[in-house]
Amino acid sequence: MAIYEIEFGALGGSRPAPSLTVKTRDITELSRTVVEHARPHITPVLTEMGRPECADALFRVNSDRTMGEFLWLDIAAGKQATFLPARIKTTPERIQRKRTRDWSSNGAKYVGRGSRWGNPNRVLKADGGWAVSHDSGGTVGTFADKSEAHRFAVDAYRSHLKARARLVGEARAELVGRDLMCWCAPELACHADVLLETANEAEAAR
């Protein structure tokens, strides 16, 4: 679950709505939860401002999920209003990519093989156990347990990333605050965890 910590701005001369923490993977659920939380605080202010209908707004989030705002729409009349900006701090997570029907990544960034973030060390089934092979050719490790093989592959990726300062910089610029997606099962170690740590080191230090 991604964790969203939301701090609201002030509406008119009123006090801001209390801050809110939401744990969810679904942006629609996030919007619904935020609106339900804020409505009791903003409805009296909107009524004083002569816009009580705006309390039925949606809460929308920008693409990098650092800011949000309330959006009221009257499609029939072609009117809209945006108000009450909010700052969002997101704790990103790793999720497993799936091919099942109706599955949605909810904006997660794919970092698996085929992307420039992919791990060049692959975990493969081998006779009597598991092997880790490198894209450059050859087996770099054999293991009786799949979990051990994954941990080895992730440690190898950590070294791979550390030796590439440019890739580290790109990760910090492009992946910060983003959920990351790979094919690895949640219970197994995954190189996406290394990317999450690397991309969000500066945020964690604040």
C-alpha cells in the first residue's frame, strides 16, 4: 500500500482542514477518502462564500503525486472551479506486475526487464535448484533456494547501480515518489527495492 500524507491549505479565512494519512493503491479511493474527510470542514466556508455546491467536488492529484486540489464540475453548464490546494508526501512501494484482466498499475512505473532500470542478473530454474545468470553470458551463482537466488541477484544489482552514477542520478530524478513495478512476487527480494531506496534517499533524510 502506498501511504499518502496530505496537508491542506486554508480556504478563505478559515483554518485548514486537519492533515490526513491515507493508505491505498487506488487513486479513486484516495479521492473519495479525502473528500469525505474534508467536506465537514469546508462546507460551512463554501456556504459563506455562496458556493455550497463545491463541497461535492472531486480531489485530483497531479501526475507525480506531490500536489492535489479539489475540482468541482458542472458539465451541463460548462463550468468548473478548482480550490483548496494540498501538499502530498507519498511513501512509494513496490508492486507486482500482472497480466490478469482489469488489473491496473495505478500509475506505477515499470522497472523490470526491457526497461533501462531492469536487472541484468536473471533468476532461472536450474537442475535441482536455481541459478543467477548475467546478460553478458554465463552463470554467476547457483542456489538451492529461490529466495537465496533473488537476494543474490538484488545484491548484484545494487553493485551494478552503485557503479553507474548517471543511472543513480536518473533514478533520483525520475523515480522519486513513484510506485515501482516488476514481475517479482512480493515475498521475494527484487531490484525494484534498491531503486526505491536510491530514488527516495533525499526524501527519507528530511
